[in-house]
Amino acid sequence: MTTIRPPAPEWAPPAYAPAPRRRRSALPLAVAIVGLIASAALVVGIVALSQGPATPTTGPSAPAFTQDQIAAAKADLCSTWSLASAAIKVETNHSNDPALARVALTNSASMMEAAVADHPALTRDDRDTALAVARASRRVAAISSTAAVGTPDFNAAIDAGNSASNAMQSRCAG
């Protein structure tokens, strides 16, 4: 015999659980914010265009120096070169102490850099020549610590130093 059972009741969430809420879309709010930002940018752009450029876009002009200022700067640079080159000659040719030669080269480089920094009235050629001497002097000092006398690196550094020194001497003689 078959027994007929009553239908099972439908499932319902427990009474204590809140009913699920339908979530609102954030899209309208995002569209409104983007619209406000775009409008503000448009207003700022229109105002900026209507005012024109604030200042002319020219670079800073180099200060003008008198011929006396240029000549005085060069005379001081050449005086510094005379002292620096004398120190290099004494310590590299008449001293048996390589450390003193390196000190003379390094100090001379610093003296030339300071002379350039102290005299903005120097011409570009005078400035470039003095800085080339400083770089060459520092290179000779460094190479003499790492390369033996007579090696290609040592000879190249000495040749570059002599070339820079000759160029500086020519600038100061003329």
C-alpha cells in the first residue's frame, strides 16, 4: 500500500535573517563627478586662453661685462695658472716623491676650478681651457696611482696634461 504524504512546505529563510536588499548602482554618481571635473577644467582652460601668456618666454640673458672686467678676470686666472704650473713642475720634475707630485696636481686642479668659479667675466674659451687643465691634472694624479710610468695609459694621461697645459700657457701669453 502506498501512503500519500502531504506536500512538503516551501523553504523560507529564517525569520531573523534580513531580506536581501537591492544594491544601487554607483554609475550615476561617478558620471556626475566626472562631468563636474570636466566642466571645471573647461572653465579654467577658457580663462587661461583669454588672458594670454603671462610673461614672454625668453631665457635669462648673460650678464654683460666690460672689457676691463674681462681683462682683470683673465689676469687673475693667468696668475693662478702661473702658480699652479710652477708647483706642478717642481713636484713632478724635481721631487722624488710621487705623493707630492699627486698633491701638486690635485691642488692645481682645485686652484684652476676656483679661479673659474670666482670670475664669471672670463670668456668661454678661457673658462674651457682652465677647466680642461683641471680635468687633465686630476686624471694624471689618478692614473699615476694605478699605471706604471711608461705604460700606454700613463703616457696618454701625461700627453693630455701637457696638451692642456700648453693650451693654457698660450691663452695666458696672448
